[in-house]
Amino acid sequence: MEKPAIHPYIPIIIGVFSVALSAIFVKMTVADSGVTAFYRMLFSVLIMSPVFLLKYTHEIKKLSKRDWLFASIAGVFLAFHFILWFESLNYTSVASSTVLVTLQPLFAFAGTYFFFKEKLSIKTLVSGAIAILGSVLIGYGDFQVSGSALYGDLLALIACALITAYLLFGQDVRKRLSLVTYTYVVYSISTITLFFYIVLKGESFGPYPASEWMWFLLLAIIPNLLGHTLFNWALKWVSTNVISIAILFEPIGAAILAYFILGEYLTVSQIVGGSVVLAGIMLFVTDYRKIKKYFFKINA
């Protein structure tokens, strides 16, 4: 394996910062949640189109009817994940929303337990209980602030469940396709889903001020394309567990950015509850034997 041009931790840090900006950009928009999600996905597809059309169209032939079905379901789940997560940011804080969305690893294990009958380990049960306790603390604190904040927290939790369903339906299809082709197909289906959602809801596609288009474009470029691309690049040299742990810093980065950019202050319940949630998820995703063995996967 060739030595990387730069240390993999640098792109990982940039990737975490990139995905942390997602909630900030959404907060800056004035459009409806469905519209914001639609343009985020549409611009992502348009930016990817030249690369896909020039190099990857032949991979479409690999898709069976079952693959198309699962990719379509994944795209629909992704669309509604964005709708509900963006909507949650209208009611609750960036900190609460992003922390609750990071519960995805536990939702994923619950999904594999119920659908694939995977066994529950003691570590999973303990980490799940810790994370749930943290969620309850956040929800209780937000309810003391306002009922709408708790409603936003519930939307974030549902959004987390939907992104987990998206990953579960997509993982089998992803094995037979390159990252570019799989992402392009699912993003395209998600865009079409969001288009019909907006039409049915009677929301407006525009016109919007120039600043609004800037936020739509930044959502597509920075969190969607830059952030996740950097994580996938780094996976060549570092363990998946390192990426999983790094992503847990997204709520921390988002909370810091929200404080300086949006003036959002953290409550005691958010700090305590968020810390408990992240501790539980870190316990869940960490494989200490693999971390010790693969923490530095770089050839000298």
C-alpha cells in the first residue's frame, strides 16, 4: 500500500468539520425543510453527473430488479431522513438534534437484531442503556425549556431511525457497485422523491434570494460531497472504527459552531445528556483489539 500524501487524520478532521456544518447551513435557510433537502440532493447529483456519465454508467447493468427495489427504498428513506432532521432544527437546538442523530449505530444494531437475528452482547446492552439514558436527559431538559423543543428531539430520533433504514437497505446493493455509482443512484432517487414531496405539499421551488441558493449549494458541496468523500478516502489507511469514533465529534463541532455563529447556548441537560449519549455510542463502536492493532495503518 502506497504512503498517503498527507496524514489521514487531517482529512478526517476536515471531514468532521464539514459534516458539522450541515446543521448550521440548514439553520441559515428560510425555505421549507423539504425544499432545502431537495436542492441539497439535486445539486449533489448535478455536481456528480459529469464523473458518473463519463466513467461509471456501465455499472448500471449490474443492478438487478431487487437491487433497484432496495436502492429505491434506500433513496426514499434518505429523503425523509433529511426532511425530518431539517424540520427538527426548526424546533430544537443544533446540539440536541445532532447528538440524537448520532444514535444511528445503536439503531443499526437494533435493525440487524430484529431482521437478521444477530446476538446482543453485554457491551451492546450496556452501551445502549447508557445512550438511551443520555437521550432521556436531553429530552427532559428540552421539555423544561418548551414542548416544541421536545418535539424537535423526537423528529431527530425518527430521522436517525430513517438514516439507519437507508443504510440497511443500501448495504447489499453497495457491495456490487462503486461508491460513485451507488451514491449517484440513491441520491437521484432521493431527489425524485423530494420533488414529488414538495409538489404534494404545495411548497415553493422558488424564487429565493441569492443567499438561499448559496446555502443550498454549500449543503451539497461541503457536508454531502466533501465530508463523506474524505471519510471514504481515509478508510484506505485507517480502521473503520477510527472513522466511527471521529464522526462522534460532529455534534461537538456543530454545538461549538452554533454557539459562535447562531448564538445558541448549551443547557446543563444538553451538556450532561450529550456527553452520556456520546460515551454510550463510543463504547458501542469501539473494538479495542482492532483499535490497538490498526490505529495506525500507514506503512513507514
